[in-house]
Amino acid sequence: MKNAANQALQFGPVQVWLGAKSGKYPDGNQVLVQGRDTRVAFDTPLVARQLLHELQSVDLLLLGHVHEDHTVALGQLQQAAVQVHEADLQAAQSWEGLARHYGYPPPVLQELHQLVLRDFDYVPRPDATAYVDGQAWELGGGVRVRAHHLPGHTAGHCALVEESAGVAFIGDIDLTGFGPYYGDAGSDLRAFQRSLQRVRELDARVWVTSHHRGVLTERAAFEQALAQFASRIDERNDRLLGYLRDGPQTLAQLTARRILYPVGFEYPYVDSAEQRSIEQHLDWLVEQGEVRRSPGADGEDLFALARA
């Protein structure tokens, strides 16, 4: 599939414009749904900058979740109402809400604030309102969109499904080789694992991701990509267990070795995301009896293999 902001893929009332490299971060894929009475956009990624002529006629912006790469054109589309799942609402309404959503230390947030202003045209929408799990929007002419709450990536992450054509926008359950991301304060590894089961149950014939994969139209291909995506969680567990074979280590030591990003890759929030992700994996491994936690001499907990 080409990256073509002026060439939409059409599935009944749903149009999909692919961002650069099928929406690879920092870009994303833009979805528009046209009903008889109402025109809706799902998120606004970087490719929205090239689609303002299409987006100016949008009545409603439905956000599947709130992160900087999904809200690029909110400031330029003041004519459109904005709705987001209630658990992500404050993150859409103000920088302070978005900062709590990320949950990074103040110096990281300061740097990130400048980055989202510069690279993602960040503008909060204090007028944004909340939707809830299962909420449906009748767009006219039999076109209906429904929200399915699939938390984990963020607390309010949702799939948005246009039901007449069976098109499911599954957002940042994005089926990338990177795997699931759950590195923010509002992220939750266990909730993500449950959502990976629930996303399979959506009544869909077409699956659209925010990033990288773009569009899948065969269930077998979707199932295979989903299984590979989910397997990254077990791979990260195995990586942590491998680190602990070297002996007991603190969270800080494990964070320096990383499980998400390669050592040497730098971005403002990387260390914070690594720590948040590793904490969640360690909690699970301790609960499963694979790892034991004990107080260290300097007050930091030490983690070791339970069977060492």
C-alpha cells in the first residue's frame, strides 16, 4: 500500500488515508466516516496536515485515545466537536491533564511539552466531552459507529467500529513489531492483555491500525498479526528473567538494560517508559513465583530469580 494522503482506501462509508510508511510513528493513519447526516474523523495524526481540505467538513472528532500523535489537527478543526472516552478526557482538555496521563518526572514533561508543541501542533481542547464504553453514534443512512473500551495502552483506549461495513479502527493495538506499549502512568499491562483477547471478539471484516500495519482485510492475517504482537509481552518477561540470571538487580539497574527500546536510543520519555513497563512485568513475575523481591541495603528493592 502506498503512502498517499490524496488517495483514500474505501470501505463502504469509511475512508482510510495512510500516513507515511503506513502510519509508522510519528505519523498515523486517518479514518473518516461519512453518514447521511454527519461526518466523523477518528483521531488526527500527522497526515491530517495534508488532509485539511477533507477534515474541514468534519462535524465530530472521535479520539480512540489521547497521545500527542493522535491529536495533531485539533487546534485547526475548531468547527468540530471532540469526544474521547471518559478515562482519557482530561488528557484531551489541558496540558496539565495530559501531563498526568503521561506521568513522567517534571524535567521530562518540560522537554516533552516543547516537543509536542513543535512536532505535533499540540493544542488542548477544553471543550472536549466524554463518551463511554458501548456508546453509539448514528450518522444517518444506516451508518453507525460504536466505541469498544480496550484499555491498557491508555486508561481510555478504545476501538471505534463502523458497524455497517464492519470496519474496526483498533488504534494502538497496532500490530507492530515493537509490540504493545504500556509505559505511561495511565497504562496497564494486565488490562492490555485482556484487551488483546477482547479485540479478537469485535464484529469486524476490516481492521485499521493507527500505525504501521494500516489495513487488514482477512481474519487469518489479523489473527496472525495479533498473536505476534501479543507475543512481545512474553518476550519481555523472558528478557527480564535473562537479566536476572546475572544476579539480583534493582529496578534502576534493570531499567538501564531496557526491555522496550535498544540501549542508546534516546527520546525524552524512554527511561520513564522503560521503568513503568519493567515495574509492571516484575509485579507479574513476582506474583507468578518466577521472581522474588527483597529489601536492598540502600533501601532499593532487589529482584532475583525465585529458583536461583
